[in-house]
Amino acid sequence: EIGEKINVGIDLQLYNSFNLTVEAFKETRRDIFLSRGSTIPDFLGLSGATVYANLGKMKNIGMDLSIDYNKQVNKDLFLSFKGTFTYAHNTILERDEPPFQEYPNLSSVGHSLGQYLLYIDNGLFPDEKTIHNNPDQKALGYTPQPGDIWYHNLPNYRGEYDNVIDGNDRRYVGNPQDPEIVYSFGPSIKFKKWDFSFFFQGVAKTSILMSGIHPFGEARIRGLFKYIADDHWTTENQNIDAKYPRLTLENNGNNTQNSTYWLRNGSFLKLKNAEVGYTFKGWRFYLSGQNLLTFSPFDYWDPEMGSGSGMKYPTQRIINFGI
């Protein structure tokens, strides 16, 4: 691989107590080592083989910001504050894709690495008439019924629509799995014999794709979320805006497809660390905690665990007392 990078930064100190570092960068990497996709003709006899070549090209832009403030206000009070902010966005410029795409929406060029290739949902089917008047979704592995997810049909490069929902009706949407923004901040305060410190950490511009959460079917491990029991489509509750579609005892391939119906905002802000201490005659007593609070629009599991079903080992809340 070859990388060409431009980096501009500034370091600033004011009044012997305030430090600021700002850095911006742009990087283009080419000849990235990748496995070839579907551009090798079958008549070459390499079907099933993994072939590698220097085929990729990507652009990265971003910035880093760091703030540090320390001030002895008087003999009894000391203040300190630290904060960081990082933004990084990448764009795929070249990849091993066919030079001609009948469905341009399937191309990853122009999108970010880690973005999701998804079906676009129109909500839930309200009735049999709507199913009959829309493209056939049987190719997804299940004949849809009212209460199942309704998908959007995408055109080919000529703007023509077929009458089938299949793998060609997906496009790249949402933010990448890895957050593009990561930030942290926190103060430290010392007043006479007391000391306090807090540290917050957050991420933004990232998406979570829920999968494997369906309560029924043939899989050995299944999720069992209260929100599914509380808000799913039924013949008695025909809510086309329900948080979960129609329940089925068997696998429902129509509803388990990776789609925007399951895409969520993965941003969060956490109180990662907090500590309070008191010093008396050379002894310091303290109470500290980790992962104490989480603020996030996503509340089905700890958003720091990312996509999937939430069945990973969770982050732990830890509280310590010490002398």
C-alpha cells in the first residue's frame, strides 16, 4: 500500500494553564491489498479460489482536538479539565467491482467502509391488497402476509423497475459500524481535603444493526426482548408502526433480512469513571465507580456492544471503596 498524507496542526498555550492542540489530516491510500470479488470470469477455472491483488483506494479526512486546563485558584481550590474530540471519515474510491453495474446502488464506491448494505423498508404491510399491488417478495424466502416487513423496490441504471424484491434492491445506508466521532471530557476538582473527578466518553455518527433477536425459529439461541412482547403486530393490534412485525413460529425469511427496519442510532455518552476522595491525617478515603451511567437513543442493550443481538459479554458496572 502507498499512503499520501497532508497533516496540519497547531499547539497553543495560554496563561500557563490552558493548552489547546488542533490537528487536521487528509490521507489517500492506494494499492490496498484485497481479495478479488466477482470480476474474475468463470472460464478461467478459478471459481471458488481466493485471489488477492493491490486493488483498493480510499480517502480519509478528519481532525483531532485536545484541551487541557489546570488552575490553582487559591490555596484551597484547584481545578483541572481535560477534553478530546476526534472525527474521522473515510470514502472508498476504488474496489474490485465490475466496471458496469446494472444496479448502481450495489456499488460500495463513494461510501464508507463499514456502512450497511440493506433493504429499504416501507414499514409493515397493512393488508393483502397492498401485498398484491406491490412487487413480489417471495425471493426473500417467505411469502409475506399482513404485518410482515414491506420493502422498497429500487431501479436499475436505466431507471426501470422489475416486479421482484431480491438482492438487487439493497443500497448502502446509515453510518459505519465504527464511530466517526469519538470524544471524552471530564473535570477534576480539589477543595481543601476533598477531591472529585469525573470522566465522560461518547461516540457519534455510528449505526447499530439489530439481528438474531427473533424469539422463534430453528436457531439454537434466540433473544427474548420485552419490547417484542409489548409491541408487535397482531390481528388484534394491526399497528403498521409496531416496533416488531408479525410473529411466526417458523423462520420468517422476509422479516429477518438485514434492512433499515432494524437499523438504529448507535451514539452514546457514558459516565465511564467517577471518584470522590477525602484526605485526613495522611489517610485518603475514596469511593469510585466505572460505567455508572449511559445516555443513548438505543436502549435494548449496551450500545457499546455494537450490532447483533446483544448476546455478548456486557460491560460491567464496578464500584470500589478504598483506603
